Amino acid sequence: MSRICEITGKKAITGHKVSFSNRKSKRKFNVNLKTKRFFLPEENKWITIRVSTSALRTISKKGVTAAVKEARDKGFLNK
């Protein structure tokens, strides 16, 4: 399973690891993902999704049903 947020679609990006002598080597910046369960009252069921911690703030701001609906419309969530 890839490390992609199912609400925002965030995924890992690449960059440089810079040493003290300023040498650069490739590295990967992974997304801070958590597995969370949410209850959808409209569907009367629990769903388990992998969300980034920034998406948890979005869910608390918009509400879980609006965030899930938006993610399904964008194609990030197919459940």
C-alpha cells in the first residue's frame, strides 16, 4: 500500500539531504500518515482511512462527511 493520504492526496516528495560540508544526496520526505476510523452518520457505518495529520485538521474544520464527499469527488477515496 502506497503512502498517500486518502483525503488530500498528499504523497512523498523528493529533495536533498545536505551534509555539513554542503554535499547533497537524494532523500524522500514522507507524509505523516495515521490510520483512523470515522463514523459517517449519513451512511450509518464506520470507515477506516489513512489520513495525514494535516487532513485531520481539515476534517475537524469541515466535518467528516464533507471531507469524505470531497475526497470521493476528486478520486482520492473510493470507498
